[in-house]
Amino acid sequence: MNLLLIARQEELLSSVAEDLQHQHKIEVRCLTQDLADTGLAQILQAATADLEIGIVVYNAAYVPTGRFVDTDPESLEKLIRVNVQGPVTAVRTLAPAMCERNRGAIILMSSLAGMQGAPGVVGYAASKAFNTILAEGLWDELGEQNIDVVVSCAGAMLTPGYERTFNRDAPGMLDPMDVADQTLKALGRGPRFIPGWLNRAAATLTTRLLPRRTAISLIGRSTRRLL
């Protein structure tokens, strides 16, 4: 499949695009763009005007850490724009054409943190809970037009962003390529998917077996150790 890659770092985008073009003999376009931009809908429309988008993957996230009441308002606004408004805008902008063609797929990246309150990353966890519920509703609505939707509730991944934020391993940590592979294979088996057996076990423990208060406290102790 040909790709349109969107991110802020132009040099990194170009490097990834060159690698993909060389390895897979595909066309890769790059759009250097901050997904917190208030004009995102118009930007996406212009960038995809001559393209038939088959799969949309929204994988961007902003993660302010620390106590919620100590987080500056600008960071919270950016969190909402990237983690909440971004996926809403992307789906609302790109899904109508899929509906007209009666085919397509959408992948939203959520997090295990969004399955209960997560002290230390309160806003991030809340935004990921939003993405999970958004995707579950879209899975049913858009299924009528043969558009498959899956939300990937991933645990910790060893990405550059994770290393900058936490700088230590976490239980159940997976390689990003493994998460991507498992998530793509989960299309058709949605709406919700958790990569990794240890992460699935942890989700069962915190959402089904433990009292809510205990689960939140447990997650809080884990998060504080990482911060």
C-alpha cells in the first residue's frame, strides 16, 4: 500500500519514507504537520484531495506527566488537541469518502492507561479512554458501510517518546513493530484489541477482578515509579 505519513519532524519523516520506498517499492508522501493545529481538517482535505485513503491510522499522542493540578494550561490544551480533537478531526474528515466507496479501515491507538484512572498521567489516561469509546462506537456505526474499526489499547512500548518521558522498562513492554503487526492483524476482530498476553492479563485484573479503587491505586504506584 502507498502511504501518506504525517508528523512534525521533517528529517525523520523523509528518512522513514526513503527506507519504506526502498524496501517495499511503494510511493510515500510526507506531510510535516503538527496535529495540534486548529486548521487540521482543511490541511487533511488538501493533502488527500487526489488520494483514495484505504486505512487511517491515528497514532499521535501528547503525554504531560506529573500532578494534574500542577500541569500548565497550555499543556492540557495541547493534550486535548492532539489526543482528542485530532482523531475526531481525522475520522470526520477522511471517513465520509470511505462510506461512499463502501470500504475502508480505521485504527485508533489507545492505551492500557485509559482503562482506569492513572495518577501521574491523568489527562493522558482520560484522553485515551475517549479514544477507546470513540472507536467502539464507530466500529458499529461504520460497519454498516463495510468500514472496519479497531482500537489498540497498547501497553508500554520502547519508542523514543517513551524513553524521553519514562527512561526505564515496564512490565509487558513490547517492540513497536510487534504492536503494529498485531494491531493490523486485529482488523476484522474489533472493536477493542490489547497487544501482548501479559497486557491482556493485566487489563483483565484491573478492569474485571480488582475493585475500582484498588486498580487505580495499583496503577498509580506503577506510574509514579516510572516518572
